[in-house]
Amino acid sequence: MMWKILENVQTNKDQWSIREIDCFTKPHALAIESLLPNKGLYDSYLYYLALSKSYGFCHNFEEGQNWAFDVHPFVSNLLGFKYDKQTCKNSSELKKFIKDKIDAGQPVLVPGNLRNLYYSWSYKTTDGLHIFLIKGYNEELGLYSIQDCMHNFESIPDFNKTSESFTSFLLPMNVLVDCWEALHEFDEFYYLGSYYLDKAITIEKPVSEPYYSSNKEKLEYFANFSTYEQLPSYFREISVFGSNISKLDVSSKAVDEQFREAMLDIFFGSKRACLAMVKDLISEFVDEEKMSMINNHISKIISGWAQFKDLFYLHALRGNLKNINELEYVYKPILDMEQELMVIVKKCIS
């Protein structure tokens, strides 16, 4: 009974909850890290992705792509990696792609529907996109070795806790195939990017050493974003999402309410996580007095977005939010504080 397992695929390394760093993001970060261990690429990936989700939705994505998911190739390219995406027409092609890539030393990312995953909290209740990180296989036993978090949740997960952990787990090959084939059952409101619907993904290690930034370069990247241009397009997408997600057909009202709230919080959590990461990064550039001032400033921003999220969530689910500018009186002062923070960052690292 021969196993082929990539030992360089690490377990989860951070303490972020699923509201802040979602279950789509961590598999990508772990896959990137596995190609060049001990390079700090896991943290860099989380930082740049959270930053791009929070402020950078004006990247030139191809028509039909989704900003929530297709930002992953952008961030991977920023770090010097490229995706190798394979359209799989049937389960045989999917299994062959996984085997070939694992044999070549590359972990594989496979999308699936949690409705068909027997240990998922949404099993047989509601559709839910999930990304499986495949790091090994045993053809004789019909098993994949994966990194996953769903088996760590009991019933409906508490999305506020930092208990989400991507650890090693064995998954029957037929279960993975069932989840993958069930993707076509998703409702339209998911508005998935095209490659997530029918493609398995692996990430290619660059020929040369990839771009790897210092903390100063990360902060410069943050300080060069323009929040005023990008906020409206970001929330315009969520406004559509929010009005449709209330139509979820699930058997349990408790699941319905918690699922809706958690899905919206994943997007708002990216901003919260990004600002917290900025706070951690900037600490090495300032003295204690300035750090206290910056902490206070960032805390006010995070608190402001939390309040705005609640208000936005209420209006979006009621369906009475026609235009994001109706809430400008709420978000404009928060944007002003973010602009001030960007100025502070520039001064600290200049």
C-alpha cells in the first residue's frame, strides 16, 4: 500500500478566525509556502491578499471573473508564482491531474461543494464552496491526504473563534469527486469565478527566487492604495450579494441566520485583518509613544468598520439599499481616518 505524500505542506500557522482569513485563502497560502518553506511566504500571502481584498478591487480582471476569488492569482503573481489551471471534464481527468501534480511535487487545490461533504456543517443542508488542499494519495486504498479545517468544526462553527485549523486528514477519493461534481448545484448568487467551477489548480514554483518583501515594502504597498476610488465598487458587489443571500433555502433557521452573517463577515473581516497586520508590521519602525497613538488610530478604524458592517448588513438584507452612497455619511469619516493612517505609515518608513 504505497503512499505518495508531499511532506513540505505545512499545517496552519496563524491564529486568524474564519471571519478574517477565510477557508478559500489558507489553502492557497499553505500551497505557496510549501514550494519554498521557511521563506515567510505564508504570512506574506495572507497580508497581500487581505490588503487586496480590502482596498484593491480595481485590478484589471478579465470579464466574467470574480473579485472575491480571482484576486488569488494576482497575489500569487505578486509573490512570483503562477497558477497551472486544468479544466477537468470528468472524474478520471481530475484524478489524473491530481496524481500527476503530486508526483511532480506540487500540491493541488480542488474546489468542492460542502453539501456533499459528510463531515461538513452544511452537509445535506446548503451549498457551500470549499477549497481542498491535496498533498498526497494512495491509489490502492482510494484515499487522498489533504489539509482541511471542516473536520475541526462541531456542527455549525463559531466563526468568531480562532479555532479554525488546517490539519492533515484522509479523504476518500470518491468523496472528493462527489464534492467536485456537485459544484454545478450552486445557486446563482454565488457568482463564482470561472476557473473555480470546473478547474483543479496547482501553483508552479518560479525558476528564479520569487519576490519576497520586507516589512517596509509591505507597508509601502499599503500606503500606496487609494481607498476613495475602490470602496464603492467593492460594496456594490456585496450589495448584490447581500440582497440575494437572504433567499437561501436551508432546513434550519439557525443555520440560515448564522450562514448569512458569516458569509458577509468574511469580506468585512479582510479589512479588519489587514489593519491588524499593518499594526504588527509598523511596530518595528516607531517608538512606544507613537505606537500607542497608531494603535488608537487603527482601533478606531476597525471599530468604525464593524459598526458600518452592521448597518450595511441590515440595509442589504432588507433590500432597501439602492446605492452605496446612501451610506456615505457613515463610511466617509472612516475613509478619512484610513487616509490619515496611510500618511502616518509613509512618514514612519521614509
